[in-house]
Amino acid sequence: MSESRAFCPRCGEAVPERSASDANGEEDATDPLRPSADVELCDSCYFDDFDFVDAPERIDVRVCATCGAVYRGNRWIDVGAQDYTDVAIEEVSEALAVHVDVEDVAWQVEPEQIDPNTIRMHCYFTGVVRGTPVDEEVTVPVRIARQTCTRCGRIAGDYYASIVQIRAEDRTPTSEELERAEEIANTIVADMEATGDRNAFVTETSETDDGLNIKVSTNKIGKKISNKMIEEFGGTVNDAETLVTEDSDGNEVYRVTFAVRLPPYTPGEIIDLEDDDDGPVIVRSARGNLKGVRATTGERYEAGYEEGNSPDARRLGHLADGVETTVVTVEDDNAVQVLDPETYRAKTVARPSYFDPDAETVPVLKSRAGLHVLPDDGRKDDE
């Protein structure tokens, strides 16, 4: 390597001529104004001032003792670490800086647990600078400060922004409806957590004499739960705001109550419509207008727009109340003779389209409206 006319400003020795490649691979004279330019000093003086690694004297890490989240910048972040050693390694990796002139950098770290709150990180570095191999070892103590993150603090303090009330018209919600409401709430929260939303959680779920109350952390979750319940079971939802406080900026903070009102009739119920002589209806759906099939003919039924999902009717029973009885004979397309499950006498009843003429037994329901053949659980009706 030829010598240039440049001399080291510190010791006066001649500085070897160096060049750097530009982005296209062509060589340019090194620009002494570049921060990484090193042509002004000879190798000896350069390495006297050379710092391979810039490392802090100590790193303090705030970790939530409940969920393991780490405080970075101005917010809590879920890091998914298995233990505090993983957290310490990641924090040290972020804090260490290697000199820009070092090439072929390799490093490893060996953690040393000093006490439950202190981990000493031994970091070993190797690289090449000006064609010279270099290495360095630095030790960085990491102090773990166990605290409570905002989310866990809110959960511990029973914080909630909205409450979803699951109720039903003229009845108590079924166990299936209540279980589904809890499942929907937990699924929505899990989906939001998966996208990084740390403000999503269910504060409390409590059963009451007339339904279920679900307290959740945000109004968005409450609205999603309510809409999903209506989508699956039908009914209506109303919301009401209550002013509870003001935030640090003076903005009003409201708590929203979502009142979910499920339809009066559930799938599987058998009802007798008022001012209707066409026979009982087996309810199949209460979403939108009530829909079902006639127990006398098997024909489809749908309530009118004004009646919606709650036409005037009296409850006769449920498909689960059906009793298996013997088919005596099939009289014609409209009638079948079965044994009365109470008197054990042969009785002629209406033959609905879902009746299987080859069946030896069928489920029936005896009510104030008479004796009616029900559809088998394992066979679809004409709906």
C-alpha cells in the first residue's frame, strides 16, 4: 500500500492511502468529512481512541410481575419471554452499539444470575477493523424491577368501560344462550389480544336471577358481544351511556350499558298462536321474524312483519318433551293412528309431512292443544 502525502495530526507519522467503494463498486477517495473516515489518524493513534462496543453501565428493566410485559418507551409491551433472563438478553441486545467501522461482527452473551432481581450479562465481541482482528468483552448488569402494568392494574381494580346485560323477553335466557355469551366474550378478547391490543379483557361475568352480566374493558368489546348474540339468537340491543368521570385532559368518560333482549321463543319450542286455527308451530329460528313448521302439516311458518319474533302465543312444550309412542297405522296422506302415551288407546292425529310412514314409533307431544307428532331428532323436517 503506497503512502500518501497525508500525515497523522497526532503523531506526525505518514498515513497509508486508503479508498472506499461507492454504491456502484467504483473506488472514490475517502472523504475526511465522513463520520467513519479514518484517514486522518495512523493505525496506532486510531486504535488508541477506538471503542469497539458502546455499552451502558447498567440497564434497568420494568417488568409486570403478573403478566410479564416489559415497559419500553412510554408503554407496556408483551414480549412473550419465558423468564426474566430472556428479557435481560433482549434488553441488552437493544442497548449495545458496535462501532460503525467494524466488519464481520460476531458476538455472544452469557447471563449470570446474581440474585432474583439482578442478572449480569457477559458479552463477547469479535470483528475486523482496518484489516486487524479485534475483540472485546463487556459486562452489563441488568436490574429487574417488578411492577404492575396498566392492564393488570385495571383488572385487579375491577375496571370496566361497558357492561353487557343478557336478558330475554318473557322468560329467562337458556343455559345454552348464557354459555354462548361467555364464549363470545372470551373469543373476542382473545382475538383482540392476538393483534396486540392490551386493553382488551373481561373484567367479570356474573349470573343474575334474570340473565347474565358481562363487564368488559372497552365499549368496542361490549358492542361486538351484543351484535354477535343478536346475530345468532335474534332479538334487540339498546345502549345507554352514563358519565362516570373525566380523564387527565378533561374529556368526559362514559360507561356504556348494552341491554341485549333475546326473543321470547327459542328453537325447539312448540307454541300455539292466538287467533290461528292452523295448528301449533315448532319454532326453528327467532332471528328476524319468527320461523318454524306446523306440527299438523309440516308446512313452513313465518310471522308477519308486525309480529316480528314475538307473535302472541302460548307455550305448549318443547321438542325435548316428546314421548316415544307406537304407530298403529297410517290412515291416509293426512292422518295417522298412534297410541296415546297416557291412555294407551289408539288415536287418530294429523300426519305432518316430516312423518316417516315406515316408522314403527314416533315422538309425540300431548298438550292442551291435543296430541301431535313431532319430528325425529335425527331427521330434518321440511324447513
